[in-house]
Amino acid sequence: MSRRLTDIYPIGTAVQVFFPQIGIWLDGDIVAHAHPAVWVQTADGRRWFVTNSRRIKLKE
């Protein structure tokens, strides 16, 4: 069984999220859980609901 994003990324974790429309990874932080997804706030203050594990990773 695969691990859920809420298990992998605790609130406060620094992450990067990928936006295929612009082809880059943006830095952000996990600000909330919405089982099984997470909310990421990027540096510009916007919040993104992330459900796809291929579009999120730990900040490098």
C-alpha cells in the first residue's frame, strides 16, 4: 500500500511543487492536510491543493 501525502509531508515541511504549464518547480511549505491531499503555500502567498505525488517533493 502506498503512503499518503499526509503521511509523507507533515505540516511545516519545506517542499517543491511542479507546475507543468510553466515547467518549473516552486518552493513552498505544507500548511494544512486535507486527507489524503495537502495544501502547499508558495512564496508568493498562494495556496495549492496537491493530490498528485509526482508533482511534489522535498525541497532540495
